[in-house]
Amino acid sequence: MKRESIPDLTNSALTRPPAAWASEHLEGLLIPTSVLQDRVTQLANEIAASRPREEPLLVLSLLSGAFLFTADLVRHWTFPFELDFIKVASYGSQTLPGELSWKHDIQSPVKDKHLLILDDILDTGQTLHQVTSRLQEEQPASIRTCVCLEKNGTQARPFPFHADHVGFIIPDRFVIGYGLDFDLKFRQFPFIGVLNPDPYASGNH
Ligand code: IMP
Ligand code: MG
């Protein structure tokens, strides 16, 4: 995938969220639902066209953030594949690799399979770096990665990680919706918005 072809929203102005979703926790709308869905369709086609022709393909979705992205992406695919989920939590600082905890084991062996790992967002790169290193030990035939969002500045951080497929490059802000949460909330938004930290800062939520 050519980097120039990834929509770059780094300097996009935020717009007003649809009235039904207006919330003091939402500073503004970054990616409206229709734009998100069109890009997910494009990504699905791009992955379908570039996937290894040989099977077996095992798609691994990282819970919880990638649940909506995964659901929307995979329903475009008519070719055969296995789909499984891993729940990982990474404890560490921005600058030091943390301990990666796996909360779900993969049901099906990874050895000799072509893996496609799906995640919601690439921020420090730590999660995908550690997940791919760990899976590599199980000798898959190949590993490819796809993220819905990549934060601008990611590649300058201590664990630069390049995903094979990226939906959008976004500003380095805390985003919510389309699976991404703040305190387990806002995952259900059908769009990507920017969190307004103020209601939390003032303790009035
Ligand atoms: P990384 O390991 O720093 O690349 O972080 C990836 C994980 O951090 C993602 O899968 C998200 O769960 C979480 N994360 C990073 N940035 C955001 C954000 O802006 N909103 C919500 N979750 C985020
Ligand atoms: Mg996550």
C-alpha cells in the first residue's frame, strides 16, 4: 500500500456531530460514518486484492477496540478464512516496552498460516510490535497487519511500526467511537470523534 494513498486527516477541522449524538464528552466529529464506511470498503477490497493466494488465512482481531472495524471489514470478503480474536493489554509507559498480557488464546494453530492482524489504532506501536513478535514465534507462513487509524507522529515514537494497510492518518488527539473507548465508554459511536477532556477534568460526569 502506498503511503500517499492513505487519507491524511491530520489537519482536518472538526465538524459538529449529528444532533442525536451531541455530548459534552465529544469535542467534535473527525470522521463521519459515511466516510468511514467508504474507506472500510476500499480497505477490504485492497486487502482482498493483495492477500496471499494460498490458504489458509487466519484473521486475528484485537479486542476490544477492533470489534466494529472487524465486523464491517470482514463482511465484504467472500473468500474463505478463519476469524479469531485476541484480547491483549499492554502495561508500560510511552517509552518502555510493557508486559503484554493475553486474555484469550487463539483457538486454532497459527503455524504455517497466513495471518492478518486487525487493530483499531496505531499509537505508540507497542501493541502491534509485541503481538507480531509473539506470533512470529509460532512460525506462521506470513504476518500482515491492518489498522483503521494511525496517529500522526507514530513513526517518530520509540517503537515505529508500519502496518501493511491503514485506513486513515489522524491528528495526535484522543479519539473515541467506532470501537475506541474512553473508560469503556463511547465505543458504539458509528463515527470517529475527538474526546473533550473537560467534562472529566471538572469531575462533572
Ligand atoms: P499502541 O500500543 O500505543 O499502539 O496503542 C494501541 C492501543 O491503545 C489501541 O489499540 C487502543 O486500544 C489504545 N489507544 C491508543 N490511542 C487511542 C485513542 O486515541 N483512543 C482510544 N484508544 C486509544
Ligand atoms: Mg485496543
